[in-house]
Amino acid sequence: MAMKIVVTGGAGYIGSHAVHTLVEEGFDVVVVDNLSRGHQVAVDRRARLVVMDLHETERLARVLEGAAAVWHFAAWSVVSHSVHDPLAYWDMNVTGSVSLLRAMHSAQVKRLVFSSTAATYGIPKSLPIREDAPQAPINPYGQTKLAVERAIADLQGADPEFSATILRYFNVVGCAFGLGEDHRPETHLVPILLQAAAGLRDHFAIFGDDYPTPDGTCVRDYVHVADLVKAHRLALAAMEPGDRRVYNVGLGAGWSVRELVATTRAVTGRDFPVRVKARRSGDPPALVTDPTRITRELGWSPRHRDIADAIASQWSWMLENPEGWRRLEEVPA
Ligand code: UFG
């Protein structure tokens, strides 16, 4: 019988890529998503979608029955939104995750891969960032993800058989398998750049060019979504009872906002106006990982290292789906 994996947030950008990959590999995939951010049409039809909140602990425990593992993507993840509505983030990300852990405990599901973030490091004292760097988030989003990391560790203290791998993602780009990135409202750099290139925005705004970085704009480490999903697969395959593992997932290279503007212009062949605006609250100047641990321990070796290719994959998806997932959502097949 196929191994059952429950994927929370499987209708989202990263989760939908993970679901497709697991289904292709023959897993029995159950998606739990409240569709507050995700898109039903992004869920591979071979997976079973259960539309529900993580907060419904008892129902969730029933959904989890017989699962071998949980991949926990479901969360809100917009830094600036978390600054303005912190309690919504604590409720969604922390209370939701605690409910999931309770449900896992009662259904005796003991393997978890958790989506954490580079935002838990705050402003790092030095770059690149290793997993043992101090965690001092500078925004509520990072605080909530760190709180869940600690809840997992505490649960592991009480249940020595509970295994968890925490993946701290850096910035995620690219798309594959006919899937794409479609947030409403959109706040992420690459989709916004592409909307500007497509003429859907009259300009692109750089949020601050007075950071202590080489060109004054923020630097991020961009990892392709397919390589990120691969990290989950390797994490699951390596998991032993009682494991407590933490890995940063990024390439170990940084690109500035201005560099991405130039790359987007080159990839799309389209020019668009750029304006420098004030800094966005909660943004650290630079986040770049040291990928040594995941490379050495899991044998993770990212296949997509070219940011131009990653942006090109998103540009193709946008040209094929000018309204994102919306058109398909309005006319369900
Ligand atoms: N940016 C702009 N203009 C825009 C949008 C973004 O200048 O219109 C800048 C931001 O200020 C930031 C960079 O582009 O410096 C990247 O911004 P994103 O919103 O794409 O990503 P973040 O770095 O804020 O956050 C992302 C994820 C988080 C995750 C974090 C980890 O959204 O969930 O990466 O590095 F925690």
C-alpha cells in the first residue's frame, strides 16, 4: 500500500509543488488547506483535498489516521502583513501548528517536516548564516515560526520517538509542473517584477536603497521551488525515530533587488519604470545561507542555480496564465 503523507498548505505555491512531486512518486497524498491563501485548482487531482482549518484538532486527528508523516507548509508568510496584524499570524501560524502537533500526537503520527524560515535569524551578525547562528527575529512572522520550532522541540522532549526536520527556507523562486506563484495580494519580489514587466503595474518600487549592502538594496538567497521540494524528500528519506534535525535551505549566494530588476528586464525583454521608495518594515538587509550542513548530511544538491532561468519559468507561467489561477477558479472543470 502506498505510504500516506499529509501535506498542510498543499494548495499554496510551495505546497502545490510538493504535492505534485509526492503524487508522481506514488505516495498517497492528503492535502489539508483552508484555501484562505491557496488555490484549489493548484492541487494535483490525484491527491485528496480536505478543506479545513488546522485549528479543528479532532477532525484533523481523524484525517491524520494512518499517515506516515506530515509536511507542514500551511502558514501566513508575508513579513509586512505580520508587522501590521501580528495576532493574526500568532493565531494562524502558532495556534494552528500547536493544534496540528496535538492532532499528530493523538493519531500517533510521529514524523514531521516543518517549513521554517530564514526570518527566524533576524539581522544576522555575520554572513553566510549557519544553522547554529542566534535566532532573533525582527518581525512577528519570524517570531511565530521560531515559536513553532520551540513547540516542536518541547514536544520532542516529552515524546522521544517524535522525529522532526525543520527546514529554514531562504527566498523561494521559480515554478514547475504547470504550477505557479499567485498570492492575493501579491507582495513577493519576483511576481511583482513580472507584473511590472507585463504592464500590469505602472512601475516597480524598490523598498529602500540605503541598506548596508553593495548596491544599497536588500540581498536575498533565492532557491528554486523544485530544489526546495527535493530537500523535503531527502529529509523524509533520512528521518529516523527521534531525529531532531535543522537545515537551512538556500544556495549560499545572494542577489540584490537591483540585480533582480536587471535580470527580469533581460529575461522578459521588457523595460519598466523603477522608483525607489521607503524601506518596508521588518526587512533585514541581507540573508544568505551557508548550505554546508544540508549538502553534507542529506546530499542535497540544487539543480537550478541560475536565477534568470528561475525567473523565466515564472514568466512563462504568467504568460500562459495571465490571471494566475483565478480564471480556472471561476470556471471549475
Ligand atoms: N521588494 C521590493 N519591492 C517589492 C517587493 C519586494 O523592493 O515590490 C524587496 C523587499 O523589500 C525585500 C526583497 O525584495 O528586500 C524580497 O522581498 P519578498 O517579499 O519577495 O521576500 P522577503 O525576503 O520579505 O520574505 C521571503 C518570504 C518569507 C521568508 C523570507 C526568508 O516571503 O516568508 O523570504 O528570507 F521568511
